[in-house]
Amino acid sequence: KGTPVISTTPGIVQRIGQNRLGGNCVWILGPSGQVHYYAHLDHFADIQSNQEIEPGDIIGYVGNSGNAKTTPSHLHYCIYTFFGEAVNPFPLLQKHDVAAMQFIPSSVLPLMLAFLLFKSRRK
């Protein structure tokens, strides 16, 4: 418990908050539209929504919040494509292959970012 959690990607902090399953969570929008989800955090680092993040920046600290309250502290980390499909991050992290994380063509990014900003402001 309390081990620093670092970002695996450059990106923008899309959301910092809580949900029933993940407890304390951070969502980071990566460079190609993928969302990096970090859950069960004990507490957050000094970060804010819309803040630019680089790989290695501390975003929070390992915990067991949400539905993990009865389990040992751990990090739930997942990557979601723009279309909401979950991607197993292990092979990507194992290879350290940034190119393998590019799910969305760069030509789509401006439209996708506008959609995400519009969607986040409607909540």
C-alpha cells in the first residue's frame, strides 16, 4: 500500500475520481485516443484534470479502494481503445513498444478529442 503509481503513457488526465468498482481512479487519454485506466488507488498524486502527463509521472498510490477493500493492495490497470474495447496491456508493456499502442489513425484525433471534451462536459 502506498507504492507510487506512474503513468505508462504521455497524455492528458481525462478524469480523477471514484466509482463503485474501481474506487479511486485516474483516466489518462493517450496520444492515439486510448484511455489508460488506473484503479483501486489509495489516494491521488497532486494532479488535475486536463493536465499534461508524461511517462513516469506519479499519478497516485497503490491501494485497495472500491470493490477491492477486502483484498491486498494492488493496481488495476487497463487500456481501452476509442471504441471502448479493453486491451491487455501486458504485451505492450513487456515490449515497451509505443508503436503497438497506436490504435487510432492520427487523422481521427482532432475529431475524437472534440467528442471526448463534449462528452465530459455533459456529465
